[in-house]
Amino acid sequence: MNRMNRTALLVAFVITVFLSRAAIAQETAPKPWYSAIQVNGFVTSSLSYNLNTPDSRKNQYRVFDYDDNSFKIDACELVFHKDAGSPGDAGFRIDLTAGSSIPAIARSAGLNGGDFDVQQAYASYIAPIGRGLKIDAGKFVTHTGYELIDGHDGYNDNATRSFLFGYAIPFTHTGLRLGYGFSDAFGASLFLVNGWDVAVDNNRSKTVGAQLSLAPGGGVTCFVNALYGPERVGNNSDNRMLVDFCGTVALSDLVTVGINGDYGAEQRVLQGGGDARWMGVAAYLRLNLLADFSLALRGELFDDKDGVRTGTVQKLTGVTITPEYRPSPGFVVRADMRLDSSDQEVFEKIDTPSKSQSTICLNALFVF
């Protein structure tokens, strides 16, 4: 072998050793901090049309779909999170939302940003106690209710929100949340928060809450939720109470049924010092008729016995049917056909009061 070949082999050997050491070093080097952060997103847009053609161009007693005959960007959401999965782990979550529907309604007092909202922002730690005690500190969406604020990790079967979602329960809380799973089937959570939809407390007292979750198998999941504490500005003693029940049963891959019940009361809120009460119930049915097509139905009753939640003593009922089409992964198109009724003339029909309103809502969303 001549000198040139020996030199070439030596150079090749040195390069191979260098690259091998570099590869080993790269594998053993700690990953940068930002590689553990996940980013998800969600966009939803809709058009609502009220067959009553109200002069105000507003749908009465609606939560997010309150504008009549208008295309809207309901919300654009970016979520940054590092999940805590096992005892000793820490993490965080931040949900940033902007849009002309959801942020303006669901935002909390003391953290107002117009069409922008920090919907959630909390730090998490799983204490090494038993199976792991999860501790969240910050702002998070409420544990109550069957329906949720649509987002990257879940959206509702119906495009519009129920009366119970809008008037029986809160949207968010700010404070502490402790959760513990006693088994794969049973868990419990405790809450110590500022109150209902307040990022900065409006009185000197705190609201306490609890949740019991049960998943015994067979497609059955149940939640019992509660909240108790004073909620009015500067009032530290007149408490608001809420008991909420949610349950779902997956009868098969084709059929899922659900139910939601709420009972609420508030002390000395009526004129003359009386206590107020409200209650409601909603039933849900989802039919997965095809691989990319489903049909959802919802029926509900909300009884505002003393008019403290809607501003009128009334019984509201609603029936909603929602076809859903999923043409590609992450993309959903829905259409709500909904009839609302009241035992009072609270709905606007052209320029006269009416006991009912009918609406059609078209909605498209994308999630990643």
C-alpha cells in the first residue's frame, strides 16, 4: 500500500471516529427546554340566521352565537403546554384566544382584553403522594357542565351552546385545583378559587368546589360537581350554591347518549332579601351514521324561577339538531337547526315580542 493510500485510510478513520463521537454526544446531550413544549391550535367560524328577523339583529339568550345574519370568526386559539404525566413531574398550560364571539363572553372579570383572552394559564405539579396528587395553580375552565368551550382538546356535538351552559354554570375559575385518582375508575378533585368568572376576586371570601368522577366501564362516565361561596361584589357572606351532574353512556360505536342536570341557589339576592333558585336539565343523543358523518340532537329545559340568571322569571326550552360532516382529519363542518321557546314573550320577532325563535347556524372548525 503506497503512502497516499495509507494517508487516505488514516483520514477516513479519524473522520469516522469523530462522527461517531459526535453522534454519541448528540444522543446523550440534554434536549433543549423548548423541545418539551407542545403547540396546538383551533379555529372556528360561523354564520347564524334568525328566522324571526329581529330588528336588533341579535339572537336572544344565546351564548356565543348572539349576532344574527353575520359571518363571524368565533375564536382562534393557540395552546402552549407541557404536560405533567407522573409523580414528580411539573408542567404548564396557556390558552390564548382571539375572536369576535367566544373571548368577549367567556373572559373573566379583572383580565379583560376585548376580543382577546387568556382563557387558561396555570402551572401544574404532580406531588409524589400515592398514585400522584395533581396540583394546578392559575386560571382554568370550569369543571361543571356537560358542554365545554370548544378548543383543540374537545368540541361539542352541537354548534350552539345550551341554556344550561350559558346561564346555570360559570365559564372559568382562578385559584387552586387538586386532583387525585384513587383508581382507574374513580377520582376526585377539590377547588379553592376566587369565584365565578373572576380573575381578580370581587370580595374577601373564596369559593370552594368539588368533583367526583366515576368510569365503571361499559362506556359509562359520570361526574358530580359542586360550587359554594359568595359571588357578588363586596358581599362576603351571601353564598351561591351549584350542584351539577353529567353522565354519558356509549351504547355502541354508533350511539352515545348523555344527560346534564343543574340546581343553583343564591342567598338574599331578591328584592326584600329572599333567596333565588334556578334549575335545568338537558339530554343529548349522538348517532355516528357514517365514518365521516354524524347526527346530534339536544333537548333542554331551563327554569329561571326567580329571574336572577336571565333577567326574567321564565321557563326556557330548546330543541337542537346538528348534522356534522368531517371531510378531512381535523376539519369539521356543522349546521345547527334550533327552536327556542319560553312561557314569556321574551324573543324579538321583527319588531314585536314572541314566545319563540328559530335559528340556523353554520359552523366550520379546524383543530390541530
